[in-house]
Amino acid sequence: MPKQNLRTKSRVNKINLKTKLKKKIKYYIKNLKISGFRNHDKIELDLTNNHVILYGKNGVGKTNILEAISFLNPGRGLRRAKSKDIFFKSLENDRIINSFWGINADINTPKGIFNVGSGSDYNKSSRLTKINSILSNQTELSQIFKVSWITPQMLLLFHTSMNEKRRFLDRLVNYCNPLHITYIYKYEKFSRERSRIINQFKKDDLWLESLENSIIDFAFLITKNRNLFISELNEMFSKNLDNKPLPESFPNLEIYLKGEIENLLATEEEDHIKNKLLNTLFQNRKNNVTYFPGPHNSSIEILNKVTQKEISFCSTGEQKLMLISLVLNHSKLLDILYDVPPILLLDDIVEHLDEFNKNVLFGETANYKSQCWFTSTNIKFFENYPKNCNRIKLEPLTNNFKINEEYMYA
């Protein structure tokens, strides 16, 4: 049972949002150009080094701008969309008008200003990435700056399959180790290949043995990365217990990763485990069984450290506070470990917070070391924000700019 003295004894009704405001933001977007993206044909934003509030009625494309920014980092963006679903379409007949989409931004960092961009042509299967107008690999983007986000859809994560929860955890781990997703991709590829061969009438035992060695090696790497990340994040939450009133507003959490391979790595030597797993894989394939213990079967639990309630059993309001707490502390961890606090995209985050929790969030983000992007239907929600912001009303925003090859693709 949790100790009672971990709770805050009395609730604070007012928070002094003006105290200890950090003056300098380390990472921010100075200029953003978007073309042919979702409902935005052409748009350009010139920004100061303050946080950004995009406001306007539903359907004007606030989230689409955040999604565009998320494509300036590796991956499929905050909606996990396929490139072909993003192209600007006619409202009348849903026909694609532009055969390309592109995002280009000047990013201010402690190492200087970088021009980064990403885009895709309808006739090409993958998107291109450029850094200072030079074609680059997506993973190189995360070496310049990082982007993290909270969206309303992420709350569904806690009611979906364990596979989706692992995917969410692995995205957080990948911020710390950019090779982590590559390990997972190879692990899944080799596992599928193993299953395919096992189901064939004639098996290639030498190739299967090679695959199984690789599968176990990647299983160890994935599990170790996850365990290290969870250990560091749990330590971060432990240090927050003295930071009142945060434990009551955005709860301190405790994350557990459970599974057969986790139990083995916690109790036995790695060489012994590998031999044991190789024997399991060998015996299973002899019996035409594709199953084996690995990180694809691990389960994740996220607990409120004070109440010991698992997030799946919490109310929607509690889940939102826990999700905010998780992402904010993950961002702080990246700042502490690597001095790279990610630019935060906070989509529709304040509407359903009470005044107290909203003020706590304002205090946290106002002191945050990188640019935060908020979306809202009503600018009045931000009347008490303690810092100057780039306040942008989206409805009348139709900045035309010349589209050339640079912006078509990146």
C-alpha cells in the first residue's frame, strides 16, 4: 500500500505562474512553410522564440499543422498516416489537387539554425528528407532536434491492444536510442521469415538457425533498451514526489514491463538464456510451432504511484492527467540525459482541464526549455498564460508563397 505521507496535505488554490520563468528557449521553429498538406494548400508562419497557440473553430486545420511539424522527425507523424493520405484534396469531389506535399522549417538550436524539410510526390512510395537542402536520412533529423506530442486520440491507447501500448512505449524509447525502432523492424522481419519457412513443406534448417540467432540477439537489445528507459523514467518520477503540487495534478507514475524474456534476463546469465531460447526455438519448429517467448509478447502496466491504480482502470480525466504527466516527464528526461528537450505539440490539451490543473500545466510549459505548440478552439483559455506567445488565429490565415522544387519535396 502507498504511504499516506506521499500525498499533498492541502490543495493549493492559486499558483504563482510568474515565478522562476526561464527566459531562453533552446529549440524553436522560426519559420514554417507547408504546401499541399491535408486542408492546407499554402501556408507560412513566421514566429518568435515564444510558445505558439493556434486557435480557431473546429475543422480549420489546427491539428494538421501539428501533424506537419511531426513529419520533421523520423516516423509516420502523430497520426501514423500513410503519405498518400496526406495530399491536399478538393472539398467538392475529394480529388487530389497537388501531386506533392512538403514541409520546410528553420529550426533554431543551441548549435545554430538548421533548415529541415520533408515531403512526398504522389508517384513515389516514400518521403524525402532534407537538411540544409541536402538529401538526408530521416534518423539524422532527430540528431538536430526532437518533437513529441500529446493528442486526444492517445487516450484510446489505454483501451486498445497490448501491441499498441508496446508501440507507444517503443516510440518513447526511440527518442533515447534512435536505433531502437530499427531493432524492432529487424526482429519482426526475421520472425516473419522464420514463421514462413516453418510452414513450408521443406525447411532450410541452416537458414532457420541463422534467423533464430539473430532473433534472440535483437530480442535482448529491445528488452534491454526498454528496461533501461523504464528504469530512468521511474527514477524521474521518484524525484518528482517532493515537487508539490504536481503529484496531485499530474500524477507520479510507475511503469512495469512484464514477460518471459524480462523474467529470464532478471534472473539468469545472458549466455545461458540464449542457449535456453535457442533450444526452445529449435524444439518448437521441429513441431511446426512458430511461437517463442520474446519482446513481442511483453505486457506494460502504468500505475499511479500514490493510488496504485493501473491507467486502464482510471477515469478518462485521470487518464488524461497521467498521459500529460508521462509525456512531460519523458521530455524532462531527454533534457537531463541529452540536453535535447523536444518541441512539444499539445493538441486540444486544455479544454477539459479544471482551472487548477490548467494553471499547473501552464506553469510547467512556461518553464519548459523548448517551444510548445498548443491548439484550442478558444483563445480565452490562455488568458492567464504567464509568458508571451505567438497567438495565431487560423481562419483568415492564407499566406501565399512561391512553391519551388525546394518546398515541393522538402
